[in-house]
Amino acid sequence: MKKTYTFLILAAVMLFLKSCSGERYDISEEYSRKAYTPSEALGFTISAPKEDSDRSLLINVTRAWQGEDSMAAPRRLLLLRDGAAAPREFRGQCLRDSAERIVVMSSSHIAMLDAIGATDKIVGVSGTDYISNSSLQARRSSLADVGYEGNVDYEALVGAHPDLVLLYGLNGASPMEKRLEQLGIPYIYIGDYTEQSPTGKAEWVVVLAEITGRGQLGRECFRLIKERYDSVASNSVQAKGRRPRVMLNTPYSDTWFMPPSDSYAVRLIEDAGGEYVYTQNKSGASVPVDIEEAYILASGADIWINTGTASTASELLRQCPKFADVPAVRSGRVYNNTLRVNAAGGNDYWESGVMQPDLILSDLIKIFSETPPDSIEGLNYYQRVK
């Protein structure tokens, strides 16, 4: 009898803990109908309840940062609409109706909101001076600058009265998570930077469109972006002759990081008709190479792009003096994505460029062509390093 009584107590405790933590509760059983399945992005899905009458949605973020375990439970935001209530056991992030006051921690999120006409919903940003968007700069005095991860001004953040914060992770969860939970402010990770495809990055606009109540507009916006990108890429394939070999990046603390062959930068190179010089990196992450190996790679490249902060040849050679005799430098075929850098150092390539991958691709096609460097005109994000 005593054993039975003890067992019942333990069972009751376990049931209580389960209902409080929500760890074993799987909301996907209730939200099992596919509302949106991305065609390019790998980091999110959107599902809806089994009942068609409920407009609520569940956003499942499956890749919040690079290197996240693919078997990890998705990070979720439940969008509750038409007076719907969250399941009692659900312990994830909830947003009632649509987000009207948003704090953004990455400039790429600004470009996505701009693409669907929703920048008026932004009430706080991370680093006002680094933003390129003209509509936000025009009302910068009304924006809360909440600082940066690791040094967030929570007083400014709370004072902005946001109903949602857009986070990103680098190599793990944002340190803002726990504090936002304590403050009762919902958040969602926007993992566009983890995507390997240029159009995959842009497809995250669908998530922000659903969050702001503009779902159909977001889907149409992405459809047009993909259509433009595919058209430019198709023209590149038709026009290309010999594929120029392309070197990437500059050293950081005497180490040169080379991205993997399936990365965003390499996909752009290949779609523009180029060939990446470091195809042996199949790891899925950037790998360090020493300066000597980087010099060998650059010596076999026709073109060198994405040269960090260097926008002139003298700046580049101060960082890499030994590279003065590599073919790309001697022929003047070195380019950087710094044409739209503002006075504070904010680079619009990483802001509006996320939503205009066709323009970036168009730049690279011109750069990779047989056209003499001095004759290339009409670049959107790139400029020659000379």
C-alpha cells in the first residue's frame, strides 16, 4: 500500500512538472497543417491549426544560428488571431494579432520590413548611425537605439514599448533571451544570415510579413525577388565563356577565413559564372588558412572580391603587402562590396542587399566579364579597389 501511495505521488509530481515546463508538450500536433513551406530557405516553416477557421499561425525557426544542431527543437512564435487562446501547455513565445511596435537587432531585418512597407512599425534599432534606410534616418530622433548584444540598453528597449524583438544568433543563443523573458517581451530569431542561398536569405521576408499581418504581400514580394534573381542568373549562364577563378576575403588577426563551397558568397560567385578557388572546404563553415596558403590561392585567382574594410589598393596592400604581385592586383581586378558605406561605416550591402540579390549578382556578372576594369559601369554594391 505504501509503495502504491508513493508511486501515485511521484506520478502526480511528474505530471505537474510536465504541465509547467511544457517540455514534452508538442504543439505541432495541434498546428499540423502546412501554411507555408519555403522553396529556398532552410531555416523556417509556418504551420496552422487543423481547423481552417482559425487564422492563428505557428512559426517554426529551425536554424536560428550557424552550427545549430539540426535535431534541436525548433524555436517557435505563436501568432494568435481572432481572439484565439494559446494551448494551456504551450510555453513558447506568443504574439497576439500582429506586431505593431518592433525592435530590430540586425539591419537586414530593416530591409525586409521596408520591402513590405512596414518600416513604420520599427520603434527601436541596434546602432542608429549604421542604418542606411532613408525613412528610418528621417525619423531617427524618434527611434530607440538599444545598443548591441552584450551591451544592450534595456531601459531604452523597454521605453520603446515593443510588442516583439527580432533577434539573431551568431554561434549560439542570444544573451538577450533570458532578459526579454523576464521582461515579458516576446521575441523571434530571424535566421536569414544562416542561409546558403541568396534567395533563401530573402525568403525570410515571408516570416516578417506574417508577423506584421501582411502575409500575402510577403509571398508576392519573395516571388518577384526569386523571379528577378533567376532571370539574371540565367542570362549569366547563357553569356559566360571561361569561368574566372575568384579569391575571397582578407586576413583577420593574421588568419584568412575561407567560406565553405556551399556558402552564400560562393553561390553568388557560381551563379555569376565564376569559380571559387577553395572548393575543398566541404565542412559547412568557414575554415582558417594561414597567409602562405592564402597567397597560393590568390596567385591562382583572376579576380579578388570582398576585401574587408579595404576600399583602396594602398589600404589593401598595407594589410597584405606580399600580395602586390598576385594576378588580380596586377591586372586591377580587385573589387569590394563597399560602394554604399555611410559615414559611420554601415554597409548597405548587408542591409538592402539581402532583399536585392539580383543587383548583387548583376554586379558580379559585370566584374567577371571580359570587360576591361576601367570600362565597367553601373555597379550597385561593388566598387573597384584602386
